[in-house]
Amino acid sequence: MSRAEKVFPDNLSVDTFAGFPVKDYLLARAWYERLLGRPPAFLPNDIEAVWELAEHRYVFIKVIPEHAGHASSLVFLGDLDNFIARNAD
């Protein structure tokens, strides 16, 4: 079993989000709509917009003016306890 297979086996559900803090929601949303060629897949609230790039792969913007120009990555694992147990060593 390769290291990648041990860390992320095929049966582990993994959702990834790349987040981009912005200052101006409307301006940023319009820019990402042009970049990605479509409107957001969903709007979780008044300060966020989310685009699905592929199954379980997302890009989002969120109004956080003091962090504009930075980015973050989020990974959601379907079975965190099993992931930790498999990779405890």
C-alpha cells in the first residue's frame, strides 16, 4: 500500500474548499463569475459565495476585509476517527 493510499484510502470521503477573503463582495463575486463562467453553486449567507469546480471540490469567497489577498484551504473528512486511527503512526 502506498503512502497516499494509506492516508487517503478510496473509501474515505474528502471535500475540499479553497477560500478567498475579499473586501468587496459584489465586485469579487462578479469577478469570480467571469473567471469560472457561471454563478455560484450556492450562497450560504450574505457574505459568502461558493462555486463547485468538481464533485467535492469547491472555491469560495467570504467578506473578511482584514484578510483580503490571503487564502485558506479546508478539508472535510467523512470519517475523521478512522482517518486518525489509520495514520496515528
